[in-house]
Amino acid sequence: MDSQHPPLETLQDIKRMMERSTRFISLSGWSGISAGVCALGGAWAAHSRIDRFLHPAVGRNYYHSDGGALLLKDLMLIAAITFAAAFISAFIFTWSRSRRSGTPMWDTTVQRLAWNTILPMVVGGIVLLRAIELGYFTLIAPGCLIFYGLALVNASKYTLGEIRYLGYGQLILGIINLWVVGGGLYFWAAGFGILHILYGAIMWWKYERKS
């Protein structure tokens, strides 16, 4: 029986080498957790701004007659800060793991991963900006979830396969949110916040715990 182990180990080594050449496998579970925490913080900030807008007695010194435009500006600023914080924290954790594992942060595989992730998100961003211009604000949250889910599923063939399940979760939440008008912020927090934290914890437990 022992004589069979070396060939098996050789096959496993070959498999790992092939994965390294075709997939970026240094995504950190902490990246998902940090992105989820940032998203929950952004959702809380957005909720507080919306609450001040809906209760004039509380927010009358902040929101004036042009309160709707000011609220939209605040929400877009919160979204931009949240995205930047999530991206930077995720990059730091992924860079740290990539450095420990000796995996390059920018090669052909990473370029393919980046392109397949960015393309659906850029197209989605254009669609959502047009939706804002037309006043279809109820489509913003589900649209973010749906296009982000498509980006994750599209990019999953160039990184850890489990990321496609995170994408499926985003798609499901986004589609449900299309029919749950007024609950966009809660779905947004569930998708970008809670699902990211769960995904990150599972990935850390599966791939990083022993190291």
C-alpha cells in the first residue's frame, strides 16, 4: 500500500501546479470578511442618512428644500467610500497571502481574472447610472447585486471555484429584491455584507486555518 503513495503525491503536485498556472488561488478569506464588514458599515451609514431625510424634525437643519438631491449625493459618497475601503482592505489581505504563498499578484491569470470581473461590473455601472438619471432608484440595489453576482460567476473559472456560490447568492438576492420594493438597503447589506463575511469565514477555515 505504501508504494502507491508516491505516485499519488506526484499527481497531487501536478494538479497543484496546473491550478497555479490557470487559477489565482491566493484569495484570502479575510478579504471577504473585511469587505463584508465595510459593506455593513456603509449600509448603516446609508440607513442613518435615509432616516434623517424621512424625519424632517430630525434632519431639518441638514436637508433643506433640495433635500432629495443632497440625499442622493450623500448616498453616492457613502457607496464610493465603502467600495474604496472594501477594495483596499481586500487587496491588502490578498497581497499578504500571495506573498506568503509565493504567488504573483499580476500575471496572465490575474489579468484574465481582473478582466472577467471588471467587465460585467462596468457594464452594470453604466446601466445603473442611466437608471438613476431616469429616476428608477428602486433598481439600484438589486442591479448592484445582480451585476456583481454575474461578475463573480464569470470570474470563478480563474480563481477559487467556491466564489461562484457567492455569485449565485448575490444573484438570488438581487432577483428577489426586484419584487421587494423598498427593501433594497437590507438586501444590499445581506448580499455585500453578510454573504461576504460567511464566504470569507468558510474560505479561511478551508484554506488558511492550518497555515
